[in-house]
Amino acid sequence: MASIKGLFRFLCKYFLKESKFQRKLIESKGNKEGKINLFEKEFHYHHGLAFYNTYKEVFEINIYEFNTKKIKPLIIDCGANMGLSVLYFSKKFPNAEIIAFEPDETVLPFIEKNIISYNLKNVKLHKKAIWTEETELAFYTDNGLGGRVGKEFGNQIPKIIKSVSLRNFLKKPVEMLKIDIEGPEYLILIDCEDLLFNVCNIFIEYHSFYDEEQHLDDLLNILKRQGFRYHLKESFSQKRPFIDKVHVNEKFDMAINVFAYKNII
């Protein structure tokens, strides 16, 4: 009888705690910035709706989930934003080496706070953009999830940021390569194609600019040539493509999540 009462008290505490978190999660959608108790620690976010949507994708849908036999897998996160993805990878693979890239100065204070808050000692953060070379680039941001290089946004005066070549980080085995960089993913992949033999799993969010040539087919052909199978899921598309002129972040008429993996027998 005592054990049943103990189980009942435990379940009551668990569901009360969970319902409180869900309320806070829903409330975050209306916040410009804030913090939330996530996994017993404070997670800081710069944009409430971006946090809500990303949390759902990363921790409920498990969009980045993959398997590995490596004790210390190498994970490269291009476009780490506020840090939900590196938190996910670090929790799932606490012994992993995680290399993260984020150039957006409006986001950087938040991911830095979260790395400290969760004591993510296995995360190395580079405050630079991924590109095809080391250079300086014009960078625009929507202050949410949509920072991008070279493409004007909202009549902004761009920030000048530094970049690094992804090639320099693909010269040893990589278990997961995540690329969510709002536009130049195809250019990056072309530049790195000859090194993709080192990569086991790739996540790419492909972005289609409404006023430029599309390259989804070219991107998929690169993956196919390098021995990957791929799976496609809609991230954003127009509901009525023949007549709709809705664009995300002023430029994108479509975004597709590409999951690429190698069948290892």
C-alpha cells in the first residue's frame, strides 16, 4: 500500500512539473526574449516563437536523432543559433566532440549563456559563418532564425562578419553534419563534395530563393554521388504554389529538410 502511495505522489509531482513546463513553453511564443527552466537549468532565448518552434522540432519530434557506435562522435553544427541543437547533441552524446558555428551577434549572447548554464564542455563555439573560404561577409538577420550572408533583408545595413571554410573541419570522420545556414548550403556542399566520404549523416535545410535558379536537384545529386541515400521533408512551402506569392524572410519560396545517410552493412 505504501509503495502505491509513493508512486501516486511521484506521478502527481511529475505531471504537475510537466504541466508547468508546458504552460511556460506555450507562453514563450509571445515573448520577445526570456528564459525557461529546461532540464533543471535555465535556457535563455532571444526570440520566443523561434524557441518554441525549434524546441518542438528538436526535443519532441527529435529531428536530429541518429545512431552511432562511436564512443566520442564528432558532430558539426553549422548554424547553431540559440543553442537548442548543441544541447540536444550534448545530452544524447555526452562524450561527443561538438563543433558549432554561429555568426549572428544578436544570437551569440544567448548561446554563450546556454553553453555556460548547461556546462557544455564538449561544445566548441566558433563565432563565424561557414563559407567556402576564410574571408569577411555582409550579414543580415531577422533577429529570430533567419540570419544569412549576402542577401539583403529588411533594408538593413549589414554587419560585417568573418567566415571559415567548412573543408577544414571535414578532414576526419564526422558522424553528423548539420547545415542550417539560410541559403548558401548548395555552394558549401559543392566546395566540400570531395570530403563527404568522411561524413556518415547530414542534415541540410535547403532554401529556395524565389528570384534565383533552384539547386535542390544539384544538391541531391552531390549527395547521391557520394553514396548517400536521402529523405525529404517540408520545412516551408506555399500552400497554393501556382498562385501564392508568400515568401519567408522576404526571399524564400520554399525550404526543404534533407536527411542524408549512408547504409552501412
